[in-house]
Amino acid sequence: MVITLEMANNRKTIKDINSITEFKDEALLIAKKKIPRQIRRYFETIVESDKRSREVFDKIFFRQKIIHNINPSTECKFLDYSLKTPIMIAPMASMATMFEDGVGKMCAATDRTGSITWMAFHSREHYAKHAKINPIVYIEKPLEDRTTLLNKLKMAEQEGCIAVGIDVDSGGDRGERWGGPLKPLSVDELKKIRENLSKPFVIKGVLSVDDAVKAVDVGADIIVVSNHYGTKMDYAQAPLEVLPEIVERVGDDIDVLVDCQIRKGSDVLKVLAMGGKGVLVGRPIVWSALIGGVEGMAHLIKLMTQELRSAMLYTGVETVKNVSRDILVLPHDIFRT
């Protein structure tokens, strides 16, 4: 099933929507009419581990610092690209397959907002023409056929993707819906793959210091701290609660990004204050795409960036490139303070 990303007769226009909650509510009304129940459940359901991610965000508070003459800037760098925001589109296979030219429209949205599109595993036809003119990070599944895995990563490099990587926490998935059986990767296997790639290498799905150290050991350039929205393991920790110790251990050696349950610009500032370099936003992108295609996704990124800038203003943060952890009040039951 392919959905056209220009919806008519919505209750609200894009400009009327001013929060993630409004995006979600409006999108789910559209989804009930346009998307089969078995697919719609993926976008509606929040599993327990995913709830944990949100709970951790909601337990962290800010110290207000408003007496200053600071003009906050959200501009930053990712790899060699200058971005207007540290908020990027997360890799989601559904955006390539469920929506008409989903990858192209994601790229158009990130081009408008000075951001970057990440793309989940899929066929060459979905990204090849866009990667030549847009910065795309390509993420593949840990295919049991390691030769096929490496070839798909090398193909993405050849087509112009700016970085390639592996969704390592999908190694325990069953079935062949991902283009073949999956299997966890060893350090030696990851090293061999890294040695045969020329672009920056990403390991996504890191949720412990142990795996973060291994990622550095194999030569990764970027890790994404993620519990895959809680869909891979029951009672997985929230990315944010393991982020500080990961940054403390490997933050000088590798760029650390975060995803899962990021719903506000203030969430982004919390990630940056705890040492992350940027964030990936997933499901809200789908909601915004359902409502307004390219315009919807661009509006979402701009809205979250505005929220981030406002949070920076109220905490005395001048730039996202250097955010002090002392703007945060951390709960003692989760973090060592």
C-alpha cells in the first residue's frame, strides 16, 4: 500500500498545529481512514520500554537562567555539513515503502530546514537519485549473509550517501522481512566491515558502555544511543539514562547521537546537556507527513527547533555546540549526581 503525502480536508492546516500532541492527534484521525489497522498499530502503540524513555525525559528539570544578553544559536556541524538544527529525521523503512516517494519528500523537508535525512534499509531505487543531491545517512540491518550486508553498505556509499551504518540491535529479530535472516554481529565482523568501507561508519542501537567501547574499538565514527522504541527487548533501559556514562567513557572518541521518545525542543536540549551531539526524530515525522507531506515534516522540524531555541534562552545557553550539564536538575533515583 502506498499513500500519497498530500492530504486534503484535514481539520487543521499545518500552520494551525503548534505541538507534537496536536500533530499526533490530527495524524491518527487521518490514519484511521488511510492506513490498515495492522500497520496503524505500529504508529499508535507505546510499549513499556518506550514509556520508560518518556518517563526519564519527564523527570529531568531545568535551572532557569534568564538574566543575560544571549542570542541562542541552534547551528551546528554533523560530519562536514553545517546544519541549522541538531534535529534530524530518523531512519524508518516505512517512510520509503508506505508513502509515495517518501525518501524524496523527507530529503525535501530536511533541505528546507537545514537538517539531514537518515534512511533505513531498503532497495537502491528508494535512495539512489536523492543521495546524489541530498545528504543521506544509510542504515542497514545486520543481515546473516555478511557478504550481502557489506555489498549493500558499499552500494550506498557508491550512490553518494554521506555515511553508512548498521542497526545492531535488530540482530535478535526473527523472520526474513528485512531481506534475509538477521544475526548479531561480533566485534571481528564489525571490524572487517569497517575496513572495507570508505565513508563514516555508524553503529545504531547502542545501550550500554560495553557496546559503546566496542563501537570505538571497531572504528565507528558515530553511535546512536537507542532502545529502538522499546520494540527489541522488554525492560530495556531508556537511552537518556545510559547516555551520561557512555559520553563520559567514549565521548572524546566518537560522536554520540540519541533517539526514542524525543517529542519537544526541550528534550533535545536535555540530550545536548548530557553530552549528545544531536537527535533523531522518528514517529512524529510520520505523523507530520500524514498531515502535510513535505510541508508537514518541515513544519515539525522548525517547530521543535523553535522550542529548542526557547529552552536555550531560558537556561542561558548560547550555542548547541556547548551545553553545560549544570542547566539540568537530575533525579537521584536515576542518575548518579
